[in-house]
Amino acid sequence: MGGLRNVSSVCSISEMDDFDLSRLLNKPKLNIERKRSFDERSLSELSIGLARGLDTYETTHSPGGRSGFGTPASSTRNSFEPHPMVADAWEALRRSMVYFRGQPVGTIAAYDHASEEVLNYDQVFVRDFVPSALAFLMNGEPDIVKHFLLKTLYLQGWEKRVDRFKLGEGVMPASFKVLHDPIRKTDSLVADFGESAIGRVAPVDSGFWWIILLRAYTKSTGDLSLAETPECQKGMRLILTLCLSEGFDTFPTLLCADGCSMIDRRMGIYGYPIEIQALFFMALRSASSLLKHDEEGKEFIERIVKRLHALSYHMRSYFWLDFQQLNDIYRYKTEEYSHTAVNKFNVIPDSIPDWVFDFMPTRGGYFIGNVSPARMDFRWFALGNCIAILSSLATHEQEMAIMDLIEARWEELVGEMPLKIAYPAIESHEWRIVTGCDPKNTRWSYHNGGSWPVLLWLLTAACIKTGRPQIARKAIDLAETRLLKDSWPEYYDGKVGRYIGKQARKYQTWSIAGYLVAKMMLEDPSHLGMISLEEDRQMKPMLKRSSSWTC
Ligand code: GLC
């Protein structure tokens, strides 16, 4: 990272702005030749959107004032009437805001009065707040995001214990709650780092989302001062210390317990789940642009660069599956020893599930769910694949292939409600063994093949980055037929996502915010820069670069 850049204490994020935007503007042109399934309308609309994005780009650095209920700033930039759902969504999003000593610090997971069982849905979840934060940033309201980042940073400083065991210093909470004492008129905080969570698992994704959000805030506001504070720098270093430590690992991926991410209960994702690996990659890249190049920062940046090299190689080689790769695995020899082994993890071809042979289109591919010795989880996970596109963990060819797969397998992955969290569902004996007979995760429900509207923003962002806004528009149209009418459910059930989820909350905040973010990004694609990273020019040719720098 330090190769081309002068060593200075200034964050490098502003340098990336021009680069990202110019690449973004080039995209549609490239894709006219490459992708014929586009219709001309979508392309010209995207170009108009991009041009408009350029106009408003400067202004996104100096957020406007707080807008009223029905008048989000985004809709005033609109050349067409906003969908009636948009105003309703803003109103619901604002209703979910949580205040600490008068300042907005986050949004609760769900504002569902009808539900008798609140559980922990009245808490501010770190992962759930991300789409809310993006919606506020896109609407020129960065304060709530800043307060959230500072509040969670403060919580990171707490001593965390599960029974008698102390957790790593850098662990960020899964969620927190503000307790109001009406008599003493005081507010206090309680947080959950895994010690209260069902299954007692620490959220590995929280710290990564925190870093990613800090970058989004910095890019959107142009305000480097928050990320540069000693507190934020230390917070990042603590998170990085947790995931860059050396141990018994032979892989650059991060070893995780089941339930440590959005899928926060047993679902057979222990090991090296794609969701965490993609977020890990994106957080590393975000941190490397936010860390100061001072003594401590430089040391971390060097470690990040090394890890990114190894991680991208590992993921792109071993997690990637397309028709050719599947055919190769199908013909693998087993029990190979030494460096010449082709089947390095000793995957037994008989363990390839039948469904994947039919599911794999001739054109297209994806990052599979998990890879470890003799175990490949061939399931598709939406979040990990979208983040792989946004972070440029996927090569250009791979990101195109992922979009090809989504188009080719639309019925299975999108169906009637975007977007399946995982595909396919596990059933019968396998469900018993893998989920431990979890009644919430029965086939085609919840995490086990359920459809989650929140994923719409990730799909939309991936569509814009790959120059296929038409796919996003189709998905948004589907969501618009149901979401408001069904009171913004948390998830849908069934093979094509037709039924409101068995135990889904209503007025689930991230379903609401995810919709708003998707709409705003499609209107103004320049917002994408907040949450997307172009391919790192310094990653592949690093050797060449650093040698030319030294001579
Ligand atoms: C469920 C989801 C989790 C989410 C939480 C709050 O537990 O699995 O991802 O963060 O609800 O909405």
C-alpha cells in the first residue's frame, strides 16, 4: 500500500474518490459490448443517472440539512415522482431511531407492536444499522452515523466475558440497548458481545461492518477527522489485531464458529464461511485506506497488504466454482500427497451434492459457502457473493459470472421476493444433523433458504457496480408489490419466497432501510462509491510497483 504513496499521516481516502468515480462512469460503455441482455433503455437511464451523480457528487461531500418526514433529500433530486412507498419507508425508518442523551445513536431492529415476543429486536444491532446508516448518509444526514460509530467504539472498550472467559479486546458488540430511567432522567447502555446471544457466539461481522461503515461515512462526508482520531485509529487496530494474529492456521481465511454473522444460529457455516471472508477482505481494504501512515499504522498496513494477497489468491482459486471448476472437482483424484497435489484439500467427488450439477449454468459462477479439508459447502450465499463483488474480491470476470448466475437462476435465487439468503435449503436428515433440529430454520424458512428483503440493497449495489441496473430494477419492482402491503417483514418463506416468514417480525428496520438504499442508489449511482471498492491496482502488481519506487 505504501508503495506509491508518500508516507504521511493523512488518510488516503480522498485519493480514491476520483478513481472510483471515473471507473464508475466508464462501466456502462464497457458493458454495452459485453452484455447484450441489457436493454437500451436501462443503459441510457444509467448514463443519465451517472451524469446526474457527477453533478451531485460534490454536494454529497457537504451534507444538506436534516429533511422532514415526507421529504427525503433524495426525492427532491428525482426527475420522476418517487414511489409512494418511499415516504412511508422514511417515516418508518425515523420511527425506529434510538436516542442516547438526546442524540440519535442508531435504529432498533424491529418496531413491531403486534408481536408479543420482543426478544432482542428492540436493540440496535450493528449489522442491522448498516443499511439505515447508508440511507441517512445518502440523504445528507451523517450525524446519527457518527454518533453510532462513536458509541459502538466506546462499547468496544468494555471488558467482555462469557462465564469466566475473557473475550478479545477488539470485539465489537452484536447489539446494544439504551435504557431510559424516567425518574432519574438518565440514559445508560447495555450491550451484547455474545454473552447473551442465543448460542453464545461473538459476532465476527460487527467489527468488519464497523470499519466498512467508517469508510462509508468518511467518503460520503469528506470528513477525515473522525477516522483520524486516536480513538478510531485504535479501534481499527484492535479489530485488526483479532483477525491478523498468527496461530496454527494454514489458510489465510478466518476460522469461525457457527452463527457468528447475519446467520446467527447453527446452520452449518462453521469453518470458513464466505460471508465472513468477504467482509474480512472488504474491512481490510477499507482499513488500509483509513489507517494513518504513522509508526503503528504502517505496521498494520504492511500486515494487511500481505494478508490481502494471500486471501484473494485463496478465495479466487479455491472458493470459486463455475462449470469448468465443477467438472474438474467431479474428476478429482483423492489421497494425493505433496506439493504436486491437484486436489489440495482432498475433496471426495462423491460428496458433491446432486443439486449443484443442475444448478450450475454453462455461463456463470459463484463463491461457494465454505472450503476446508475434505469439505466444500456448495451452497450459494447472497451476502458473501454481493460483498465479494463490492469489495472487488471477485475479479472482473468473476463478478460478471456471479451476475450471469443470478440472471440464469432468477427463479431459484430471487423468485417472488428478493433475495434468498442461501440456496438450496437443507431438509430431512441433513437438516437434523446440520441445524440440530432447529424449528426456526426448517426448509425454505429464515436462514435456511428464506428470502430477505434487506439483501435488496446489496444486490442493487452489485448490479450497479457490474453495469446491470436492469436486474436491480426488476428486483425492486418485485419488492414494491409486497413490502409495504405486508408491513415490511423481516423475511419470506417458501421455495420462491411467496409467504411472509413463519416468525418474521413486521416493520423490520433493515427491510425498510434496505429498500430505501436500493432506490437511492439506482436514482443516483454515485452513491455506490461509499460502499464499493474498485480493483486494487496496488495488489497484483505490487512487486513491480515497490521496486520502481525504490529505484
Ligand atoms: C436475526 C437475524 C440477524 C439480525 C437480528 C436482528 O437474529 O438472524 O441477522 O441481526 O435478527 O434483526
